[in-house]
Amino acid sequence: MSESRVALITGGGTGIGAAVARQLLDAGYRVAVTGRGEERLRAFAEELGRPAELLTITGDTAVHDDVRSAVDTTLKAFGRLDTVVANAGFATHDTVAEGDPAGWTDMVLTNVLGPALLIRASIDALKETRGRIVLVGSVAGFVHGPGNLYGATKWAVTGLAENTRRQVTEWGVGVTLIAPGRTETPFWDSYGSLPPGHLLTPGQIADSIVWAMRQPAGVDVNTVVVRPVGQPV
């Protein structure tokens, strides 16, 4: 098994996932990124100069076979797996009392089922490396918002992180929940505009993720909430 560490990032072609991939590649990791859009992944690889240390995998994070295949493909290509980052997710930006249910199933499956499937598919490999699970949650998973179904999915991710930690810690696997505040990413595309006020950058959230990943052996950073200064809730 090569000593160079390996990370698998879902939703890794843009936004926070792409920023994490860049930082890890710069740090000497080998990195696999997944996404639904083959063209977007291809463009990301081209942007980075198609490094041999980058693997792009097309698939849906809410489909068990796709997630299992992504893990298997990463292991076959790189021989090990040290970290998984469950980053894929999106919001319908509506409410339970007035929103359109047509988009809710996909959001709930992507935001809640997706991270669970990634944990299930990767845990055996992570046991071998005593690796780390990173779940990208949200400040919305800690505060209540009127009618906010997206927030409810992130409350689920908050719970999933701690429930997972309580099971996998005995195997030497760490779990980190990163909960970003308002961040300038494609998350806001379907909203129609960026929210007012100061926003974090994907790179700033990636800083926190990579910091948690690179803690000394035996240190398990579990929950990191990162807001831009000025965000009141």
C-alpha cells in the first residue's frame, strides 16, 4: 500500500468539494472526486492539468450502486482510502408550507441518504487505514428556520455525524462534521442571487476541512461551525 494518502470527495467538481480537492492535491494526497455531471468533472480535471493524482468518477451520491462503485474504483486505482468527504448536497430554497414537493425527494436523498451510503461503502477501507469521515453539514443544521426543509436535512446530517462517531470510534476511525455558514458556491444558483452580507469562500471552508483531516494521530476533531463575521444566525 502506497504511503501517499487518498481522499474521496462527493460533489467534488465545484464549490467546497473542488476547493478541498485542490488543497489535498497540493498537500500530496491522491484524490477521487465524484459528481453527476461528466462534463463538469472533465472541466475540473482540465483546469488542474489532468494530474495523475486526480481521479474523476461520474455517479449519483444517492444511488447505492454508484457510491459503492466510486469507492471500489478509488481503491482499485490508488490502493487505499484514508478520508471520505460527503460534500454533495443542494437546497430547493422553499418551505414545507408553500414549496413545491417535486424537488424534495431528490434533496432529501442527496443530503441525508447520500452521506449514509458513503459511510457504509467506505467503512471497511477506512478501518484499514484508521481514516476519517468528513460530513459537510450546515449552520442550518443547528438553528431553526421557518418551514426550512433543507435545514431539516442538515439537522439529520448533524445527528448522523455523532451517531456514526459513536459506532466507528472503536475502530480507530474519526468523524468530523463541518457546518458552513453562508458561502459563495453554486448552492445559491437555484436561489437566483447571493444572500446579502459578507460570504465565506469555498477555500475558507476547505481550510477547516483540511485542518481537521491533518490533526495528529489520536486527535478527533468532531464538530466545526464556520460562519462569516456578521451572520447573526
